[in-house]
Amino acid sequence: MRRFLLAAAAVALVSACAKDASESGDATAAADSTAASSGGDAPTSVTLPVVVEDVIEGDLVLTVTTRGEVRSEAATRLKAEVGGTIEAILKRPGDRVQKGDPIIRLAPYEFELAVREAQAAVDEATVRYQDNIVPDSVAAAAGPRGPQPVSPDRRRGAMIRSGLAAAQLRLERAQFEQKRATIVAPFDGIIDRFDVSLGERINAGAIVTTLVDERNLRVEAAVLEHDLALVRAGGEALVTSAAAPDRPGRGRITSVLPLVDSTTRSGRAYVTLRGNDVLKPGMYADVRLEATRLPGRIIVPTKSIIERDNRPLVFVVKDGTAQWTYVQVGRSNGLQTEILADTSTGVIPLKPGDQVITAGHLTLVHGAPVRAVARRENDQ
């Protein structure tokens, strides 16, 4: 009997523990259920950031790709026109200057002294000139017909004898040199370096600084002989550097030179363009020269085209979602690609103004929610 009572007590204790555990589990499950229901407003999908560009209608410019060196239209080593002692260097390397801005000033005293000396010589020669023509004037006034003006030939002879003409020329030269004692910028540009120091005595013709025009640039591009016939003066050119490939400079082909190098089998094309703060003289750059222009095409950025199941497509943003659209691609210049009409329907599936995704679309699925974090305009 005693053993029976002990067994019954043990069974009752185990049942009580199981009930407590069950009640504890139910409470935990209820708490988890409440937490889940409180977070039920959270979005079920993530909106992905993408970069978009517009579909455009315009001319597709097919190009010849080459390389060339960027040069400045005006990179000048300025020389002193007069000799003297450098009193002040008014700019520093890297400073931007405008035409006429003073750069270096020579000590002015010796130039002022030369002007005063030349002026004194003019004054002396003027007195001699007056002495030479006054007797002639008196003699002419005493003539039978009264006062007569001095003839031009007599005045010219008197000026030569007095040395007035030569003295006036020396004064003009002294005044000219006084103005040239301040070296000024002959065009807008940037100071590259100075070749002189403060207090240095320089002679006329000494190189003092180098001024570079960064706004007006040119590129001498090599063109292989089989592409040379495709390039025409007046065509567009796109110049990009490794420093900033996404910031191209746009220019014009100004000339195609006639000679072909017998070693490299290439000719040369000159491109002029405006600087864009990226291209610098001395850089080597990639150059795309206009070869053929296809007008009136529907154009998308080449980087917007990807392949799925070996078929080209683009993602078009509609109502905040990425809608993939299969396309028939045509010719391309590497940056832009034309979209052709569908072979079965005869309809081009894109229209100007549609937004296609150019970055962030490699892993997208059809209908994925997206938001444009940047938008770029296509350049024709």
C-alpha cells in the first residue's frame, strides 16, 4: 500500500509539470502571434533604387574610335619685352587670369627716368626747331607781299636739322618700354609655372612664365587608312579621358590631313573642342569621330540593353515598377543603340520619353517595384 501511494504521488507531480509547461507554451505562442500581428503593416517587398534615362528620337551617329593627345590651342611661354629688375610677381602657378591681367611688374624707376630723359631731349630739339624757322618767318614777313607762312619743305628741313623728329621717336620708345615693364596675360588662361624669381634681373626676351589656355583645346587623332574615307571635316567628335569617362567633351572635326604615315598606315584628323575641367593638355584620350549619321531613329542607351533567354530586352519604368520589354536592336555606336520595329507586329515597342533603366537592372524581375534615384538625359 505504501508503494502504491508513492507511485500515485509521482504521477500527479509529472501531470502538474506538464500542464504548467503547456500553459507556458501557449502564452509564448500567443505573445509571438501578437508581435506578428503588430508588424503586419510592414511592406512585403523592397523598392529598389535604379538609374533611368529617356528613350529619344533623333540621329544615331556611327563613329570611328581612335586615340589622340589633347593639346591647348594656346600654350605660350611669355617673354619679357624689356629688361629690368622684377619688383613683383602678382600671380601664382595655378591662378586663372583674364586677358590684360598683370602677371609680373618690373621696377619702374629706370623706365620713368628714361621717359623724362627722352622728354628733355624733345624739349631741347623743339627749341632748336623754333630757332631754325623763326628767321625764315621774319624774312617772309618783311617781303613785299606781307607775312607769308613757312613752307612745308622748310619746316621739314628745320625739324631734321634740330633733331626733333628723332627725339620724338626716342620718347615714344621710352613710353612704350615703360608700359611693357608690366607683363600682362595675352589671353585668358591658367598660369602653369614661373621661370624667374622676385628681385631677379632679366634681359629683354627672357622667358618669365608659361600660360595655358584650358578652354580652347584640340586633339590630333590618328585614323587608320581604311577608316579615313569615312571621316569628314565638320563632323562631331566625342572625347573622353580615363580620369572621367562619364564626362565627355564634345567637339568638331576641323580638318582631315592629307598625308598617311607609311609605317602606321594611319592619317590624322584635327578636333577642336571646349574644355570641361576634366580634359587637360597633354592627356591621351579616346576619340569617337562621326562617320555616318542615321536620322530619325528611336534610340536607347546601350547599357540599358540586357539579355534574358538569349533575347535582348530593356526594363521600362511604369507606375513605379520595372516592366521588361523585348526589343529588336539595330546598329550601335557603343553608347547608343537604335531600336527596330518588331518583326512580327511591325511596331517599335518603345516611344520617345519612356524611361529605361541603365543601372541596377541586371538582377531585376518583371514587375519589381523600383524608384529612380538619378535621371540622365541622352545626348544626341
